[in-house]
Amino acid sequence: MKRPRAYADTSVFGGCFDDEFADASRKFFAEVSAGKAILLVSNTTVRELEGAPQEVRRVLTELPGECVEAIEADEEVRSLRDAYLRAGVVGPASGDDAEHIACASVAGADFMVSWNFKHIVNFEKIRGYHAVNMIQGYMAIPIYSPLEVIEYEEETF
């Protein structure tokens, strides 16, 4: 079975050390480490992680290399990011958020995860990203919080 290719933005890495998001974030990365998904990591994510505390950066460096695929925020990505901005999906101050979506879209990720409910995991924003992707010739990218993609234990009664 083909492993899904998942793009996680920086909020998921930081979420490992946030009381509200730690359990689901850690479970997501544990599932990646177990080979259940390939994690797509862009140079946008790496740049953002450079300013993060060491423990947050370590989440990426401790993942097995065979579970991580590096992707570049190249001219094609920047063009799609700019299309999101021109369409008003997000404002210029949220350019990095738009760039994450563009990276995942151009790379053909199976889905994206984020804890950013204001600019990414947001019904209206997702509709906007999908509309621009369709106009620009890209597939709509499913966008979820880590809670929506991790496996849960079966309950027995």
C-alpha cells in the first residue's frame, strides 16, 4: 500500500510542546516515524524552524530520514502563493501561511496538517485555497488538524 505524503506546517512541530496540541502532534510524528506516512518538509518550514527553540527543531531532526521528503519553495510555489495573496485568501502578512499551502499543492501532497485555525485550517480559507488551486491547475489539497488524521485506538465495550 502506498504511504500517504503529508505536509505539516511549523505549527505541528511547535504543537509537540503546547499543552493543548502536544498529544495529537506527538502522535502524528510517531505515526510518521512508524512509516505510516511520508512527511513533506519544505525549505519554508526549515526556515521557520531555525528561529524555534531547540526542542522544536529536534522533532524534525529525530525523524528517520526515509520518512521525510524535502521539497523546495521554488518559483512555481511562489507563483501559487502570490495567486492566493492576489485573490485575498489571506493578506500579505500571512504570506508564509500561503506558501505552506502552495508547497503542499505543488508537491502533490495527499493532505496537509496544521494547527493554524486562523489562516489555514479554516473553512473559508480552505475554500479560497481550493478555488485558486483549481484556477491555477492544481488539485484541491485536503487540510486538517492533526486530530483528524491520527489513528485512534478501537474502543471495546
